[in-house]
Amino acid sequence: MDEYINTGAYLRILWDELRYNMEQELKERGFEDVSPSHGWIFHNTKDEGSRITELAAIAKITKQSMSALVAQLEIAGYVKKKADPTDKRAWLLILTPKGKQVKQAGQEINYSFEKKWEQKLGKKDYSQLRQLLIRLCE
């Protein structure tokens, strides 16, 4: 048992590689002001808009922390607020055209990076890895 390495350590190594690649690629594409902590916002903001409370719950952070991240992106022009048509007291967060560019770039970057994993494992094993990860996340 002394030589056992926690599975989380392997997942962390892979996550760090993916995140580092994303940061570098986004900088090269001119998005220097986007950090990994903003990723949940780009990834999870719905086209029709999302509430900060929803985004905070998905990211498993406080509403205050999510509000701070949203404020950074709002100042940089990646997101904006619009009135919530279902609740006059609330508002929804939506991606601006600039925010949609980052989301698209992030998807392209991740897809390209994951192709390296697929090449290393082979299509069959990589597909199985993805299916197993999906099952663990359900």
C-alpha cells in the first residue's frame, strides 16, 4: 500500500496539463485577461442567460466568489447582464460576442488538446476512458 498513488493525483496531473495548455493558447489568441477560474462561466452560461446563483452552484463556490469573477469578465467586456423576464427583481448573465469568441476558442483548444490524449491511448482506449469518466461524473 505504500506505493499506491491516489487516483486524484493522476487526475490532477491531467487537469493541470489541460489547464496550462488552455491558458497558453488563450494568451496566444489575445485573451490575456481570461483565467482558468473564469472557465466555468464560459462553459456553463446558457444562450438565454444564467443566474449567478446557478453558475456558483455548478462551480461549487459561493455566490460572492462567482459575483467577483463575473465582475472581472463584465469589466473586460466578455459578459453583460440583462433583465430576467421571469423575475423583475433578478437579472441574467449572458455572453457578449467577445465572450462567445472565448467560449468557441476554448472548445477548439480543448478538442485539439484531447486529440493528443487520443493519439497516445488510441481511439478505442480513449473512447473508453471518456465513457468511464462520464459514468463517474453521473
